[in-house]
Amino acid sequence: MLSKRRLSTSEDKESLTEDASKARKQPHSKKTKKSHVHNEVEENDSVFVKLLKTSGITLKTGESQNQLAVDQIVFQKKLFQTLRKHPSYPKIVEEFVSGLESYIEDQDSFRNCLLSCERLQDEEASMGTSYCKSLIKLLLGIDILQPAIIKILFEKLPEFLFKNVNSDGLSMPRLIINQLKWLDRVVDSKDLTTKIMQLISIAPVYLQHDFVTSLPEILGDSQHADVGNELSDLLTENTLLTVPILDVLSSLRLEPKLLTKVRQLVMGKLSSVMLDDLPMSVKFILHSITATDALEVISELREKLDLQHFFLPSLLQASQSKLKNKGQTRSIPDRLQ
């Protein structure tokens, strides 16, 4: 970088001119690497910070993104090998996880760990995708860390369930759940299913909707039966979630016995279902029938669909008041005669 102080000698001027000339001769195709020293988290004695840095990630403070200096897969392999081959394994894993817990006690630091990292590689040197995962997402991709990371996330989630959206427009609960979507492998899918269903039971309605619709993107095929049973029970308890639950059940691979059970449950609720939920309920019933029971199910569906029960009282009152007003306006000329 060129100095702004005044040069007094001709020798200094010549040196300055030469440096500027060299700078201009640099090819434009290669990007000059910026200095990324500012806002860097100090290592101190933290195993968590040290191992991340040696594996390729530098933690940043404030609004700066955490920085990834290597390919994402390279980072995961290097961190896994460092932990696995460490003399104090598996204790080193506990120390690493404990360091993460301490680090994300600060909400800004936690948010940074949930947002995508900044890739420091030049575009020409990068062999992978341009999208860069968050630190938490990268750690979830390491089997020996995943169960502990998932536990931490579900312990942190209740802190944000009833808080307003951040000033930056980010919803922390949604951001946390997004980390669990499309994982290449889930180490303990049964435990993850249990945790999510427990979370849905305590979350506010608007988040319940999001969590339910996220289930197919989080859980593997092996958990479809368990989730189907849990959702069928939830369907009887919470009518506000009828549409998202039926939408998810339609996308799961369920056994015929369970599918029939849910269909009968939905059929039994048709007379009391809200008008807005009716199309989804009928769609689910029709999509769940087979050639052998089609005639029976459709006949029952016709009996249940008494549309008079689905008109909202407010709509009936509005139509009645309109008719009443028309009658009053017609009677006014008669009174004037």
C-alpha cells in the first residue's frame, strides 16, 4: 500500500514510482487477497478455537462472517482426523463441544455460526460449489460431533421460541432448524425424531407449522413410520395444524395399515373441519385410497360432505343482513306514498 506521508528526496520519489508501476503490471485476472486479521477471535486456551483454525476456519466477531480458508470437505476431514487421532480422544471431543457451548453463549457469535461462512479461496482455486455452509452445518457433517451438536441446538432453541424476529430480520428458531435439513447422514435418527416432536409440542403455532413442514427434509425414510404415528396423534390434538400435517403425511412412505388409520381419522373429522382445511382433507383421503376400497371410501366421502355445515356463521349472517337491508330499502318508497 502506498504511503500518504510527503517524500522529501528524489530517491524516495523514484522508489514510489517504481512500486506504482509494479502494481499496475499485476494481472487483473487474479484477485488480491484482502487482510482478514481484524475482528478475529483470540485463541487463548480454547481447544475449540485452535482446532477450528488449524482445520481451516477462523472465527470472527461482530457482524463479520466466519472465514473458511479450505474446501468444505477438506475442513471436515481434517477436523475429524485431528480429533480422532488426538492422544486424549475421546476426551478431546468433549472439550471441543464444551468450547462450542461456551462460544455460542453470546447471541451474535451463535448467529454467525448459523450463517454461511465466507470462503477465502480465489474463484479460480475453488473446486467446489460457490455456496458455503455455516459452521454448525459443517460440524453436523462429522459423525463423532453430530449427536452432541444436535443436543446443543435443541437446548438453545427454547431461548428463542417466544422472542421477536431479530433486527436483521432473521428468525433464530427457523435458522436453527435449517441446520438439520438435508444432512448426508443422521447418526441417531430416532433421537432426532423424538427431539423434533417434543419441540413441536411446545412451540407457538406459527413455528409449529414451519417445523412440521420441515420434517421430510430432516428425517430419513427409516423414521417415516414413527413420524406418521406421532403426526396422527398430533392431528387429533391440534386442528390448527391439519393442513401442514396432512401435507407431510402425503409425502411420507407409510404402511397401508397406518395410512388407513389416518384416513379414517380425517374422514371422522370432516363434519367439524374448518372450511379452509376442507380441500386438503379431501385431497388426502382421495390420494390414500386403493382400488379395493375406492368405492367404499368415495361413498362415505359423499355422505360426509354435507356442504351446509361448512358455511361459516359470519357468511350466513352477512348474507342475511344484505337481504334484510334490501327489504328495508324497498319499503321506503312505500312509506313515502
